[in-house]
Amino acid sequence: MRSRFNEIKGRAFYIFLLVAWCAGPLILLLFYSLSDINSGYIDFKNYVNLLKDENFRDVMLNSLIVSTVSTFLSLSLATISAYAITRKSIRFGQTALFLFLAISMFPSIATLSPLYLIFREVGLRDTLISLIIPYTVFSLPIAIWMLSGYFKQIPKELELSAKMDGCSGFTIFWKILFPLLKSGLATTAILVFVTNWNEFIYAVAFTTTNFSRTLPIYISKFPTATDNVIGQLTASSVIGAIPLLLIILFFQKRIVAGLTSGAVKE
């Protein structure tokens, strides 16, 4: 009995250490964002000052626009591509999937210089388009790879039955396959959106003003983290994490369904 109790106590201790390791930085971040260094009391002054700052509102809006548009474009193109690769008789389809996966592993820094020169020549530097284009292109491979896996899990007999009933290709895709793909789309969308929201290298290279800067660049431009700015610095980090948390909470059921899809063979 004692050995069983010691085993449970040992497991609880390790679980506590794991939770403290993961949640500790977040708790400190929230604490400093709510702390007034001068008075020592907890208040929302840092958040109020940030929300009153027009520059902060601009970069938040830029991040939302860039991440949302690039995620929508990436998913739209990836869905069509994954459908064509997995459901149509395309030569070297499996080879293309592995090529997409290899492209997704290509380092962003290697493409920075040529993209910078191109955007500068065509006048797209310091615009939202200069971020939407690379975000869309470089999130496409992993999106195609993930959605191809979800398409493969949908029985082809559904398409054959629909064709026998006289359904067109678009009807089969939109009315039959697309509803079954919603969980996979939600999971892929979260991954792409979070990646684009946190992206730093392209944003810092292609933007120079708050007209097109995103939140990670705004946070990096804070002065040295002294007592005067650490409150606003941590508050901006907390506000920047809120959209991601809301999206994950809102699509929680679909994300779980998408991650576990195909885990059990019926």
C-alpha cells in the first residue's frame, strides 16, 4: 500500500514539474502585464495604454489581415491540389507529395534575398501583399500534404455512387467530399494561421513602417526591457496570443476530430 502511495506521489510530483515548466512562463507573462512597477499593485493600465496606441492597433490589424488572407488562399489552393493528387489519375502524384514536403523544409532565409529584390523592383516592399504572397506560397506544401492524407481517408465508393446518380465533379467535391473534410480543414487552418501569425523573418525584411508591420515586429521594436516598458511589452505579448487561443477554443472539437481521424480502423 505504501509503495503504491509513493508511486502515485512520485508521478504527481513529475506532473507538477511538467505543468510548472510549461505554465510558469505564461503565468509570469500575465503577472508582469498586470503589474504596475511603480506602485506594485495589479491593474490594467498597460492594456489600456496599448489599446489606445494607434500604432499597436494598426499592427494587430495587419497581423489579422495577413494571417487570415494567406491562410484562406493557402487552404483554397491546397484543397484543390490535394483533391487532384489523391482523387484523379495524376502521374507522379505521390512523388509530388514528397516534393511538397521537401519544399516545406526549405529554410526561409535562403529565399529572403531574391524575394526582397523582386518586391523592391515591382514596388511591393513595405506592403501587406509582400507578406501575403510568401506566407501563402510557403505554407502551401504542408497544407497540401496534410489535406492529401484526409482525402485518402474518404472512401472512393462515395464518389462512385454520386457519379452513378448523375452528380457532376464539382457537386461531388462541394456536396459530398468537402463536408467530410471540415475537421481536416480546421486542423490545417490552425497550423497555417499560427505559423503565419508568428512569422518573423519575412516580416522584418519586407516591412519598414507600421503601415505593413505585423505584431512580432512591433514587439521586437520595443526599447530595452526596462521597468518602464516591460509592462507594455508583456501586455502586447498577451494580447497577441488571445486570437490564437480563441481560434483554438472555438475549433477545439474539429481539431480533435481532425487529429484523431483515421487513428482507428473500422
